Amino acid sequence: MKDIAKVRESILDSASWLFDRFGYEKTSVDEIAKRAHRAKASVYYYFDGKLSIFKAVLKKEFAEVRKGLEDVRSRYSDNPKSQLVSYLTKRMELLNAAKVYIQYMNSPYIYGSNELSEIVGGARSDFDVWEEDYFRALCVEGREAGVFSDAVKPEAFSKLMSVLLKGIEMQFFHSGDYESMKSTYETMVELLVFKSTPPENAVSVQ
């Protein structure tokens, strides 16, 4: 089993390197096999084709993003406000390290409905579900701690955060100026989470 996992991992590493540098369209299964030092037939033993390899690479990237965010959640478990700020800033940093996803975000495939965008949506679906659950739970914790008022509803908070962050991703990773976006975003996060808190330490959403 270890050897099987090792071979599969080597194929994913090879594909990740190629997708990052050349994009999906200009990467072939032949090149993936060659870089992984595997026979082309062995690649097809583990994957149906290039699309399934691409999806597996993305799923791995989003799993790593989730792991990093779970660390943030654990580190700031006793402080919902600091946890939210750290989560929002760390999230973009981790996504920026997801090189194949970033490559996709800067490709023509992000526009309209197409096979590749559907694959990306499927690859990140587990992460999206986990993140919505996270925001829902954080809202409950925040209400109990007095950080959020009762006007902030967990379900609405979760859905709004998900929609907002996906929209921000488009600007963040498609602007061509990551550092400027990063510094502005982090300042805005701190301003919105900390500075807008009213004296009674409750955040109210009307």
C-alpha cells in the first residue's frame, strides 16, 4: 500500500509542477509520466486521464489549505474575534500557495461555464462545505462570547462569508498585484472586525 501511495503521490507532484508552470491546456499525460519517471500506462492505472489528475491535484491543494486553517482555529479557540481575523488573513495566504488553483484563476477558464471550471468546483466542494460549517460554528461561539449580537444569524453569516470570500478571491488572485491586495485586505479585515465593534463589544448586523 505504501508503494501504491508513493507512486500516486509522485504522479500528483509531477502534474502539480507542470500545471503550475504551463497550465492545464499545455500539459499532457505523457509529460506528467515522464517527469514522474513512470510509464504512461501506470498513470492511467491511477487516474482516468488528465482531468482526473487535475482534480486530484486541486483536492490536495484545498486539503492543505484546510489543514492550515484548522491550525488557526485551534490556536485561537478561546478568542473568536482574533480567530476570525487570523482565519481571514491566513486563508488568502494559504490559497496563494495553492499554485495550480492560482494558475487556473489567471486562465481564461474562469469565465463562463466549461468543463474545467466544473472540475475546479467539484475539487473544492469538500473545502467549501467545511468552511461554511466553520463560519456557522464560529458565529455561534461568537454570539455566546458576546462578540456578535443575536442579530447575527449563524446560517446567514456562513453563507454571506462564503459568497464574499469567493468574490474577493477573484480580485485577489486575478489582479496581478498580490502584495497590494494583501496589505489592503488585511487592513480592511482588522478595521471591520476590530474597529467597528461597538462599546458593548457586540457586532450587530441589521
